[in-house]
Amino acid sequence: MSLKKYKTRIGDLEVDDNDIIYFEEGLPGFENLKKFIILTLKETYPIMWLVSLEDELVSFPIIEPKLVKIDYEVKIPQELGEKLGIKSEDEAAVFSIMTIPHDNPEDATINLKAPIIVSKTSNRGIQYILDNYDLKHSIKDEILISQKILENQIKEISKMSHKKQKYNTKFGELEIAENDIIYFENGIPGFENLKKFYVYFSKETFPIQWLISLDNLDITFPIIDPLLVRVDYSFDLPKDLVEYLEVNEPEDVKIFTIMTIPHGDPENITVNLKAPVLISKINNKGIQLILDDDEYHLKHNVKKEIQRSEKIVQEQSAPNNERGA
């Protein structure tokens, strides 16, 4: 392994030669720059960084386009695949460059017309121009469209499910398929006798979802993706728990945290970051994990956590008025 130091816009980096991506034609507007690296930062993921190793002022925020536009497709022509050393689709990594206005990050856009295509085998890359997309798609609008597509897909999958059973819940009568039931073999602390649960998605309350006990329909917990509350929330999954949930990748497990919503007092809604609920997408097993981390408590004020997260996101913005192309 050969490491070399480079001064970049992100800071001083030690880079292995094997991690360098070579753009033989450069990028449009930056044709003289050939050597880049893709940098993943825990603080900004899923936004990553395409960093030039030849000009310390040049870096681009990039993201996997399917995270923004769920039906996004790139068909790589055979001659381009041969040029990059790509023999099959799974050997290609596809990214899109973002533009994030410094003063108004809500107006961030994504360039779906010119994706960055990188060969995982040869480390060669190119920015490829498509005919059927625009240079600037509103990220907010695309995510809303993708959410509707995903909802329709969920409905279609639900129609195909077999062995459904009806349950009278606080949300009305629900038909729940057997393969949608989450099994908490150890129950949940304080409710050890309850083993079968269901995650209910409600458009009216999203991003708050609901963990419904199917053993006692009077028991329902409001839950939320903790990253929507605390942008830098993270923890390590113990090895024995990885084996129990049978997960191989981070995306194989869903993570929720339970909320406490005082009636008539929305200012004091709290979230339990000390004991996240983990659900395996592989075997439908669930568990509530108690974290050994003094930074997290049973009751974090949601409003204060969101304000804190907004400050973190603002501080991560580049010093220039706009980033990206």
C-alpha cells in the first residue's frame, strides 16, 4: 500500500494509490484535472465528495441518484463500458453532482443529466451526458415524487402478499400479511410478554410511524428514524447482534427510536436515543438495544435536537455561495 499526502478542500488527506479514480477526459469545465478520490464522511453521508487531488480548491458534493429519484436509470453503452472496463452493471458506481446554495440549502438541486460513472474494477471514471434528464432537478421535489412511487410499490407488494389477518387497531382495521410481522423474541423492556409487532406507515403523521403490538392492540409506540431528529446519531452494532439479526450491510437493518408525545404539549415531545429499536429486513426479527453511551439519554427534546442538527448542516456548507456543478 502506497500512501501520499494531498492538500484538498476537505483538508489534508493521505490517499492510497489504489483509491485514486482517473478521469482521462477530466470533467466538463475541469478538463485539466484527471485524478480524484471519492470521500465518504460520516457527518454528511449519504452526501459524499468527489475531491480533486490536483487542485485543492475543487471538490463536488455527490450522491447516489436513486436516493433522490427512485426510478432513475442509466444504460451504459457497450463502447463506454469497454472504455472504463465495465463488464456488468454491478461493476459500475453511479453518482450525481449536487448544487447546494449556501444561503438556502432547501433549494438544492441535482444534476441527473450528467451522471458520474466509475468502474469499480479499473477505477476509471467519466461524466456521461444523458438525453432525457435536466441539469438541475429540485431535490425536494424529486424526493416527494419518489415517495409516491414507493407508496404505490408498497401497495402492489401488499396485494401480492398471502396469509393476511385482520386486526382492529387504533388506526382502524388493518389487513397484515404474515411476512410483515416483526418478531421481538425478548419483547420490549417493560413489555416482555409482547412478541409480535407491526410497523404502520401513516401519511398523516409521517415522518412519525407507529410500532403496533399485535398481541395487545392497546399498545402502540410512536417511532421515528433518529437521523431525522439528530443528524449525527450513530452507534456500533455488537457482533452477536449482527449475527442474531443476520445482517450483512448497514441497509439490512431499520433503525427507529421511540418517542414520547405529551398530549397538548408539542414543545416537549421527546425521543429515546438511548434505546433504539432495530428491525432486520432479512429475518424480520426486532430488538430494543440499550446503548452504553453517556451522550444518549431516554428523553431528548425533539425540537432542540432538530435545531442542533440544522446548525450542524449549516456548518457543513462550503464557504462559497454555491457548491457543485
